[in-house]
Amino acid sequence: MSSYDISGIELMDASYTVQQSLIRNKYKATDSTGNVVLRGKQKMFKLKEEFPFVDGDGTDVFTVKAGGILDVAGDYMLTDSQTGQNLVILDNDYSIFQDTWTIRDADSERALAKIDSRGAAVTLARNFLPFGYLIPHKYEITDADGDHVGSIHGKFSLRDTYTIDLDDTSDVPKEPVVAAAMVIDAIQNN
């Protein structure tokens, strides 16, 4: 068991589909057989952004909470709901040209993985064009050394729908990477 494993969930697949609800920042992730493995939603009317997640049966598994009030570029702590242990920090390096997120160890703040948007033109279009939010996300996931781990590909849709493909997670914690992908989508859409 890795020190980054989240109690209550075990993600074994190499690919997950995430779909956002039409109404608000509410998400579900399914595995390759269509089983719901995670559900998450942004808590409304909180000074600090907060995203509780449950497994397919509705059991609390982890929470992601902003480090500051209305945190556009900052830190978000992923905490295991069953153990209370802080596992990783999702660190947003805000830029209008590229979305860059670093997944860090909660204690040492050592970089574990990075999630980068691909292409300044796409990032600018998503942020500034009317209906730019309809342009699908595209991200590359790398380990701390910059080696390819996987990707996140959005689909053209009124609600965000995307696939997380993990090619090699031997050097990165899989569960926090999948969780981060869902939280990043919610935060980027705010």
C-alpha cells in the first residue's frame, strides 16, 4: 500500500470517464466497465472552495479543500475522509496561457506529478472566447521527472465529459491523479 492510497477506494483501471452534471460542479467517474467509482461535487456557499468525494456506494472517501478564500491560483489539500490524513496538495500555477497543476506530497511538498494543458491557443480560447467553455480540455500528465504518465482528453459537449488515460503510474499515485483531474475541471470552470 502506497502512502498516497485513499482509504475506501481502489482504482485498478488504466482509463476512466468523467462526466459533469448539467446543473453545477457535480461529477461522476466511471471505470472501463461503466461502474461508478467516484462522485464529487463542489459545496455551495463556502468561503473556501470544498469538494467532498464519495465512492460508488456513497461512502465518504476524500475531500479537497482550498487553502485560501476564493483561491484562483493556490493550494488545494486532498484529505482522506476515513483516516483524516492529508495526502497530497494540488498546486495551481495560474497563467492565462497554460493551466499547470502540480501534485505534491502533503508533508514535504515534493512534486509527485504534473498536469499541464496542451497549447496556449486552446487555453486562451477556453478562457476568453464566447462559448469557449465548449472547447474540450486537453492535458498531459507527467511524473516528477517530466516523463509521460497519461493524458486527459475532453469531448465536445455541453457538459464537460473527458477520459483520463493512465499509461504508466508506477512513479505517481494513481488515485490522487484521478481525483485531481476532477477537481481541476471544477476549479477551471469557476
